[in-house]
Amino acid sequence: MSTTNTISAADVNNLRQLTGAGMMDCKKALQESNGDMEAAIDFLRKKGAKISANRADRDAKEGAIIAKVTSDNKLGVIIQLSCETDFVAKNEDFVAFTHKLVDLALANKAANVEALRALPMDGLTVADKLTEQVGKIGEKIDVVKYEIVTGENIVPYIHAGNRLSVLVSLNHPASEANFIAGKDVAMQIAALNPVALDKGDVDPTIIEREIAIGMDQARAEGKPEAMLEKIAQGKLGKFYKDSTLLNQEFVKDNSKTILQMLDGIEKGLTVVSFKRVSL
């Protein structure tokens, strides 16, 4: 063990390797803990907790969103790890840490964010590692979104910049052809943000709002009161076509809907569910 006066560069470097904290923070932690490595790690964690508490009211609107699936394509996870600045969000270590969280979640089939937080990670829990990251980076950092999808064939998509990710669950076993089709569907979900999978999956409150808007538009156009609901129902049909995934025109070939495109790849192939997470 080193004393306060003999903190070596090797000690500082060792603590940096263990925690990822900055050189001066590591040196101070070793000085405060009289060279005790474990105590220095605790010191840095407490520093992270203090920073986290001080920044509790800060907006953490930036971050990285990563989607991955297991090797058998049966399970997929999306994690959004938030931070305060775009500079941190693009940092290689921050993105790598997000990937590590997703890998851990997949390996342990974590059912929700609470289960993820409790998992062991480098000798700590994920919750403690998050606090450690706060101390290392100096920003409010947290897992703010956690989505898990299970099924016959899950296809992931991460949009450039890690600001948006999608998981698509298909009903047929994985193949090269349906993986490519699933990726196309995921990219369409990323771009067009459908509100639901199919007509029957749309929230009733959304349908009520669309009908009300359609009636108001028709009324403003001077249409007869008796015709308003019929006109609104017609507009609702266009809403379904534009806003429900299976009924949307496929962006790469607008002569087909998504449902028709998938069926053309493999008879009966369709999307069972999807998740989309974006900043």
C-alpha cells in the first residue's frame, strides 16, 4: 500500500484502468484513501453519487440508443443510455459502455430495467457502475429506456449516430432473405414512425381524435353536417394507410404495402411486433 506522500504513477494508472476515471481524480482518490485501492474506488463511486444528486434536476436529453439480438435471433433488447451533452453521447467510451449494457442484458435475459440494474458488472452492480460513470464523466447518466422483444426471429437496426434504434419481430425462422426484408422494415419504422402494427392495434383515443379532426376539416370546408362522419371515416382510412406499419406503402416499392412486400419474400411472412426508441 502507498502512503499519502508516495502515490506512484503506477498506482494512479492502475486505478484509471479499473474505473476509467480521470488521472487527477484517481490521484486525489488515492491520496484521500491513503493509497488503499478499494477505498479509492469507493471514494470515486461516492463522488459519482454526489455528482448525480447535484445534477438530478438537469436535463439529460442526449445519449446513445443501441439495439442488439441474441445469436439465435429469439431475443432482442434496446437500451437508451442518457447523458446531458452531444459531446458525451458521441464519446467512444460512452457508446462502448452502452453496448456492454445491452450485451449484459441479453446474456442474462433481464426482464426489465430494475433487473438490469441488479446484474453484476466488473465486480459491482450495474447500478453502481452507472454511478461510477457519472463520477468519471461528470454528467447525469442513466438508463431511461429499456425495451425487450422475444419471438421467432428478431431483427435489429441502429440508425447512424446511435440516436434511434428499432427491433422487428418476424413470424418465420431467420433466413438471409427475411433478415434483409426485416432490416428494410426496421428502416421504414425508423423513418416513418408508425403509431401501430395494424388497424386493430391503434389506440381508440387516437382513432377518436382522427375522426374529430376529419369532421372539423370537413365542416370548415362547408360540407353538410349529415356527411361529416362519413367523410371523416374516409380520412381515417388514409390515416391507417399512412400510420399503421403493415398498411404503409413500402418506401422502396410503393406499389406494395409492407404486408404485401413481406408475403412476396416468404408466403405468410409478417411482422408480429416492433419497438422503436429515439431521442
